[in-house]
Amino acid sequence: PDDLSYGAREQLQFLVRLALGMTLSRDERQLVVLDDRLTHTDPGRLKHARDILAEVADHTQVIILTCFPERYAGIRARDVDMRELSGARILRGK
């Protein structure tokens, strides 16, 4: 992996995490959390990653934490803006 570009390394990490989630979810649905895992991925590869996410979402719950929600446009997802929740009761522990 040291010889790969930064974008290729993050794509490899992305795929390994999804593969682990899918392997663990054979008996029951599991959760995979990705924190801006595709920041350095070019648009063509990002489209393939979105296709993979859509496929994986049938068997695994995926949460993507990102500062770039537009990069994930087009996938079936529930978008939650943390800024909108900042005053919500759930974040204040009430």
C-alpha cells in the first residue's frame, strides 16, 4: 500500500471496511461507519464507490460522516445535517 497514491489507499481502506462489514453481516445486519473515506477519490472512481455503497446498503447499514455531502448525491440515503441538530434535545442529553 505504501506505493499507492493517497486516493488509491483511501479506496482500498474503503473497500476493506465494506468487505469486513459484509462478512460480519452474513448472519445479521451490521453497521459500517465511514468518516470522509473518499476525500481524495477522483469523480470517476467516486461514481463506482457510490454504486458499491448502494449495493452494500442492501445488507449492511452504512453511515457516512462527511463535510462534502454533495460527493454522495444520487445514492439512496437519509441526509442528516449535524448543524441543524446542534440545538436539538437529543444532543443536549434531554
